[in-house]
Amino acid sequence: MNKQTENNPPVDDKVSKRTLVIAIFASIGLTILALEWQGLIQHNTAKEDYPVAEYKAVFIEKQENKLYRLSHKPSNQTAICNGGYLFITSDVNDGMQGLLVDYKNRGVRCLTDDLTNNSVNPD
């Protein structure tokens, strides 16, 4: 047996790191393409199921002679009070509108112009 192992040197089966990395990414890409082609990846097309945007409230203490630092860039969104609730609409896409809700999916109420004018001017 010693003669057979001496006559046949061990085969050096090494794969370069680059080839291994390319093979991994290629297999992931081909798997995704195959799943998409067979229709096994589900895509949701209903726009109402997606959140339009996320907002945060910034607490501003009453300050005298100081202004709150606010970005001067436009947000391309406008808030509208409709039926006592605050809606956010897109200035760019007329079809995009959303009701502003809290973390429990409750509508955020807003004051109409009649109520705010009466509360500001107590006459």
C-alpha cells in the first residue's frame, strides 16, 4: 500500500475565496429569481396597507424671545383638518392622503377654524 500512496500524490483541491464569494451571491440571486418567477414571493399591491410616512411630535417649551429651530426645506406635505381629524396630503401626488393616527391606530383630532378663532379671541 505504501507504493500506491507514493505513486499518487495527494490532490490539492483548493477553491479561491473570490470564486466562493461569487458562487454564494450567484446562488442567492438565482434563488430569489426562481422564487419570483414561480410566484412564491408575495407582493402586496394595496396602498392602504402601507404606512405613508412616520411622524414624531416635538415638545416645545414656551420660550420668550426664542424661536424653535426648524428646517427651512419644504416637506412636500400639507396637513388638513377634515371632520375633526388631521389628514396629511402629499403636495406632489394628489392620490396620496393619510389619516394621522397614534400608536393605537386612533385618529388624531384637530380643531376647526371656528373653534380656534373663538378660543384665541374670548370676546
